[in-house]
Amino acid sequence: MIWLQSMKIYAAKEAGFCFGVKRALEVIDRLHELGHGVQVYGQLIHNRSVLDDLKARGIDCIDSSKELDANKTLIIRTHGIPKEIEKTLKKNKVNYVDATCPLVKKVHKIVEKIASQNKNTQILIIGDKNHPEIVAAKSYSPDALIINSQEEAHRLENKDSISVVAQTTMDADFFEKIISILKGKTGNLHIHNTICKATKVRQEAIKKLAPQVDSVIVVGGKNSANSKKLYNIALQKNKNTFFIEKSSDLHHTDFIEKMSSFRSVGITAGASTPPGEIEKIEKLLRNLNINAGKETNHGRRKRNPGHEYRNQ
Ligand code: SF4
């Protein structure tokens, strides 16, 4: 039996589902409740438990137009789809609802507008070239370049003009580093900081919380861009940072053993992580804490990391 020391548990104020994800799930729930058959184009969001839940309700994510079911309403995922695919859906009069997050849509619109109005500027998209949001953004300007590292920014040729947009879930500090490199590449830099507010506030919250606790748990899908960024940010501030997909990952004995050496833990979650997962983790840690309380009483003063305090 492993006994934990009495542990303080803090959840970041800003964590879990963002506006874009909630909006998309509400659309699906409404249609489902009204008895409509529903399909989703691509993975609605990058979170396994949410996708499993949709599947259990008969809602499948499809990867191509070939899998379309004419009797169902198609939902466009939060990350959006390439322009050509949307055109084909319209042409074929497919019954669809666009649940692309408006903030992702904004990035696509900016790229489209610059491509049509300013042929003399090099459009630069900063982000992961394989992420659906960026694949869709690039479809609005096939000549746009995509970069995702400082090395790639350094390797760029000098240009008369560069117009930049960012993946909505980008690390704000990384974006600033790229911008300072680009300033040396052109005298005419047009910056569109399209990192979304939900991303910024989650990153700021974990930046403050991580150095003030002994350990950090980040909950999110392994393929969720914003969750991975949260993990990297937390890890820079606190080497005892763990990335898990769901609360049940905590049940492993070796994890509990690791946690036994910490007196405080901070929890955060990506924008596609259901709030229920954070609550389950808090509950699990609290239960361990109850056992610890029976065994030890260190009488340590409570530190106040300035975040919502859920348990002690
Ligand atoms: S992380 Fe931002 S851009 Fe992405 S779905 Fe949420 S609110 Fe929209």
C-alpha cells in the first residue's frame, strides 16, 4: 500500500472545453435530440473519449466523401475542411452544418483575403502542416508557405513583403520568437496574430500555476495540438509534468508512486478535454489524499498559487 503525503490540489482556472468545441457539440446534440442521423467530417475534435461517446450514440466520423450517408446530416469538424471539399459538398447538395470554430474560420478568411488582394506578399502560415486547420488554411492560398520552427524561419529567403497568420492553438511565446526572426527577412511584415483567446488564457493560467506546485497533470488527447502545447509550457516551468489522455490513466501503481513524493499538484486540460475528466482526476487525488491524511500530518502552510482552489 502506498500512502501519499497530504497533497494540495489546484485546478487551473482556465482549462477544458473551449467555446468552439462546446458550440460544435451543442449543434450535434440538438440534431441528435431531434432524431436526425448525424455524421462528422473528420475527427470533430482531438479527444478520444468524446469521439467514443459520439460513436456510442451512432455518430461516426468519416474521412472522405465516399462514406457520406445521404440520410444523415453532415457536421463539419471544428478545424474546418479544405475549400475544394466544401465546394464539392455544395455542388452535390449535401445536407451539412458547418461547425468549424469561427476563430479557425477567421484564419481561413484572412488567408483567402490576402491571397486575392495582395499578390505581392508572401503568405506565411505558422503551424503544423499536417493539422487539419492548417491543411484547410493552405487550401485558400496554394502559394502560402507553412513553417513550424525557428530553423525554418531562419532558412526563409528575404522577401519584399510577408503576411503571417498563426495556428489558433500556437504557443504565444513561440509565435513572438518567429515574428522577431521574420522582422529580419522583410521590411514589410504584416502580422495577423490569430492565436485564439481560449488558447492564450489556458497557456497563461498554466504558466502561472506550474512553477508554484510540485507537479502538474495535463489532460488531453495525444493528437490535440493545444493539449501538447500546454504540456510543453508546463514542462518548461515544472519538470514533474505528466501528460495523460484520461483520468483512468492515473490508476497505474507507478503513477501513484510518483505522486506520493509531491505535496501539491496543478491540473490543466486542453480545449477538447471534457470538464468531467478534470473532475474525475480531482476526485481520484482527493481519495488518495484522504488515505494520506489518516497517515500523516505535515502541517505545511498552504501556498496560494493564485488559481481556483478546489481542495485541500
Ligand atoms: S481552441 Fe480556439 S480556435 Fe480551437 S476550437 Fe477552441 S476556441 Fe476555436
